[in-house]
Amino acid sequence: MGWVGILIGLMIAAAGFALERRFHAEANAPSFGMPRITGGGILNFIGILLMVFGLSCVMVGVMVQFF
């Protein structure tokens, strides 16, 4: 059962990493004084949260599997 948690956690973390990489440059681009109305910063933050949640799922899966 722990292996399922590990695999699901890795998939969630990979999706979060891809989302964070996709919107990292957009969130950190210079705005030159103009307000940006894009969702790059929000999606970047969601990607980071997904990575953290996925890695915590991996840790729980490891604990279930081996302890």
C-alpha cells in the first residue's frame, strides 16, 4: 500500500514541478511599471504547493511501507 502512496506523491510532485517551471519566468518577468494581469504568479505558487504536497505524500508512503 505504501508503494501506491509513493507513486501518487511522485506524480503530484512532478505535476507541480512542471507547473512551477512553466510559470516561473512569467512570474519573475520585469513589469516595467505596468501592472501584470496574468496568473503566472498564482500558478507558480500553486505549483510549489503541489510539489510540497506530493513530497509529503511520498514521505507518508515511505513510512507506511517500511515502518
